[in-house]
Amino acid sequence: MKPEIGVCYYPEHWPEAQWATDAALMVASGISWVRIGEFAWSRIEPTPDTFNWAWLDKAIAVLGQAGLKIVLGTPTATPPRWMLKKYPDMLAVDANDQPRKFGSRRHYDFSHQAYREESVRICEILAKRYGDNPHIAFWQTDNEYSCHDTTLSYSAAALAGFRSWLAERYEDIDALNQAWGNIFWSMDYADFADIELPNLTVTEANPSHWHDFRRYSSAQVQVYNTAQVNAIRRYDASTPILHNYMGRITDFDHFAVGQDLDAASWDSYPLGFLEDRLEADAEWKQAFMRQGDPDFQAFHHDLYRAVGRGRWWVMEQQPGPVNWAPYNPAPLKGMVRLWGWEAIAHGAEVVSYFRWRQAPFAQEQMHAGLLRPDSEPAPALTEVKQLAADLAAFPEDTKTHQTAPVAIVFDYESAWTWDTQPQGKHFDYFALVFEQYRALRKLGLSIDICPPDTEDFSAYQLVLVPGLMHWKHELKAHLKTCAGAVLLGTRTGSKSADFSIPQQMPPDCPELIELKVTHVESLRPDVAIPLENGGSVCHWREYMEPGAGVKTLLATEDGEPVLLQQGNVHYLGAQLDETAYRRTMKLLCEQGGISTVDLPKGLRLRQWGDKVVAMNYSLDTIDLRPFKDFVELDVAELPPAGVAFSL
């Protein structure tokens, strides 16, 4: 299926007389999809059980008759004010016991049973009315779960739900006390009803307590999403359903939520994320201020392709300055097209831009759209039209997917673990995985991201498992059958499922590699430990006792092993700087039979079916001729924000 272009639209914001003109211009611009409705509950149901359908019926008809396919969002991220009057306790509560009040969005608690029932009710009503409408081609559940730190809540509803969840999980309070190690500091409980939430303790709460609360909170997101999916399915069994996730959000398990959905999508804001969600020095952020980080969006494209089990979209693509980052520059000319192509090269079915017209009112009035508030074209519209023309030039049967040579296992539960017990200010699970992903991308490689329950790695020449909290889903057995090179590393297998150090010591996998991590240290950010022959250890270091059959591939200048190998399995016991990661990944790729190339700053490649797409994130024109032995492209030079294709 040829990739398509979409846009997010809010007909309730504009006069009805304008809808047909907007729809015609969308189609003329090469847009095929339009998302509506995800914030419209108060317009749909202005008072309890009183519905205003005329505007939405007409909007769907106008957009659909113009030739647009519609994604209809469930409006549950913005419950109307009357809902709060009905359920004053439905608000989430922050870690300081303060309610997250009405006045913006996402003002609800996933644990609140009555609000969940109200969400099911409005989903059923929408599905019953529009489930057989020929213009509705996708559903979207809610909007951006966890945005604005809304997964964890410390409300009475969360406390009651957590206690019930614990009672079901452990059955016996003595089993919980044993699992949590509550003999420490005399923390034994006599009853599940004695357990509080882990916030506002005198000093740090038991990490097992925290971890189970994170598990419970993630499960509530999954239960809430499943309830919406089931409500839609009662009246519409065939139209696919997705959700739009966010960048660098790890506080619920996206793989678990995705099990009930037909596809995944995410909201891509490269310039906002560069300033708001990425560890980088001022020089890096200045160099990529108008382009975004060269790897951050790509990482999430690969992640959500896995969450969607192969089917995924960008639901919101940045078209210009946003309103929410510390600084909000305009994109470099050409980047809106490049971001679209990058998503498509990673397998996106649809790239949808946010939003059609810049709003002249309310919180997001400074967020750019494809049109200005006066309905004149914004700069991004020209690039969207160019992307549409690009796609039209490719044949319908263009192959768009190919398994990458490298896989990285990503585990949300591990992110919760290291948030709970980082053991060092600068240790972060996402950053650890992303550093290794970036190192591989700089070598010209395409990467697949896999969940920890992946059963078959036979297609991969190299598999990375960084920072996995504890072994589960028979992952060890599946890795043992992998013919390619395997890299474990840095805290992998260092906790049990109950958040204890395993008895036989990390990495707790003698069937894969015979070694023990005896102790660890976290390093100051201004400390680097040199490696023999170049590069350094930084942030995190593990001291290891290798078994008789294990050899050292990398070591520090003082002789401590850093990278160990036994057969095709390797263990990396440190975080590394850029030079050392490049050495390590090159070595592993060589062992796995994977060709690599040293790319210049800002140049990235992605396999797109039987083609390779090259993208220039830098501010300099790049000479492509030195890379022709690795990939021959259709141009000799690539200007800033340029996109090229293999011959």
C-alpha cells in the first residue's frame, strides 16, 4: 500500500461555511486522511444525556464527500465541566497530594471506575452512530495517554485499586512481605488494607513497593484503553483502531496497550523534543535547532512500528514552530518534507500533520499549522504538497518494508526499574538504549525494535539487549537459539521480578555467558575512564568476574574488562562515550557479517523496501560519492534538508 498524507482538523473551531473550502484544499494539496473529534466532548454532549449531533454529522459528510478518509477520535481526554460536577473525585492527584484540576486537558484518573464507565458510554454512543458510516476509516482512542505526567495518580481511587491489585497478585499478605523484603526497616504489613501509596514517605519508599505501583498504574492505562476498544467493537467490528502515543514516554507499557489495537501512531515534534526531551549539550542543540535530532524521531518510528506489530502512523507531525517547548524556532526550509520522508522510510502508512489551520485562540494559538489563522498558506503547506508529489511518483506496488539486520530489545518495565533506583543521577534507561541506537545509525544501519516477549530473532545478524531489568518471557531461551551476534549489557538481569539482586548475581544468565557482575559504580559526569586503544567509560561501570571460556574484547587502561565474549554472546559492562560505542558496534557488526560505513554528522540512511533513503539533517551540503561502495544514491551531493534515494 502506498503511504498517504493526513491532517488534524477541528471543524468545531471554524464556521460551517468554511468546511467545504477547507476539505477541497486538503484534497488539492494531496491529503487523503483527516482526524477529527478527539477534543469535542462538550460540543457533542453539552449537558448530561443531551446530544448535539448536527454539527458532527455535517462535518463528517462534508469531509467524506470531498474524498477524505476520516479518523474519528474518542473525546475522553477532555471530559466536559459538567462531568467534574458529577464526579468531583475523578481528578488525578499528584505526588504532593494536590489535585490536577479542570482548566486544560487530561483531567481524569485512570483508576476512577465511574469515569471509566462514562468513557465506555460515550464510545458506545459514537460507535453506534458512526460505526457503519462509510467515511469513518479509523478510530483513535483518547489522545496521548500519559501526556502531562498523568499515568501516576495518588488519589483515593488509585489507592483502592492498588490494594485490590496487590491482593489479587499476591493473594497472601505474607507473600507480599516476602517479595518486597519488608523485614527491612520493620515494614511488614498485617493486611493489604494497611498499604498506602509510596509517595510522601519520610525517605525513599521500598523500591519493590514503587515498582508494583508502577506496574499497577501501567495496567490501569491498558484496562482503560481495552474498555474503549471493546465499547467501539460492540457496534463496529471491522473499522481499525489505533492510539496516538508520545515521544519519550515510558511510564506505561505501550506494547501491552497495543495488543488490543490494530495499529499504533505517535506524535512527532522534532524541534520541540530537541529542546524538551533530549540530553545534549548546547553546541548540539544549536547545530540542530531547526532540524531536530537526527536519531530521536527515527528511534520512535522503529519503536511504534513494533508497538503496532508492523502497522503504524505519525498522527501529528510538526509543521512549524510549536508553543510548548523552552524555545520554539521555525524549521529549516525542507525539513517538513524530510520528516515526512523519514517516517515513510521507516514504514509509516500515513504521515498526518498537526494541524490544518493555526488556532487564533486558547492554549495552542502559537502552534503553527499548514494554514495561518487568516487561512493563507503557511510555509509547511508547500512542502506537504511536494511530499504528496514525491509519493505520487512511486508505483502503487512499491515495497516499503524490509527486516533490518539489527534488533534492539526495548522493555518499559526496565525503564520503571531504573527510574526507581537509578544508582546515579545520570543513569536513565531510555538514554542507555538510545545511545546504542544512535551509534548503530551513525554506521549507516537500519534497526528494528522488539518487545521483550519476542520469540524469534532468526532474521537478525545482531541483537542488543541493554539494561533489561529481569529475564522474562523465556527471552534467554530465544536468544540462545539466535545465530547472529548478541550483546547484553549494563544492568541486564540485575534484578529479580520482585526487585531484588538475583542470588547468582547479574547478569543471571549462565546459559548465555558465564560471568558475574560483582559490584558497580556510577561516575560523575566530569569523569571518564580511558579504554585501551581509544574511547572511554562514562556514567556507569561494572566490575566483572568472567568464567573460563570468556574472553575480553575491550578493557580499560587499568586492565578491567569492559566488553566480554563467549561464543556469539557478548556482555558490555559500562556506558561508553561516542568513540567507544562506535568501536564496539563496528566490532559486533563485523562478527555478525554486517557492512557498516562511517557517516558524516547529520547524514542518515534507512532501508525502505528495496531502496535506501538518505536524509541530510546537517546545515552543510554533503558529498555522497565517498559512500558509493556502501550505497549508490541518485544524486552526488545532498543539500541541507535534502532527501535522496538509492539507484
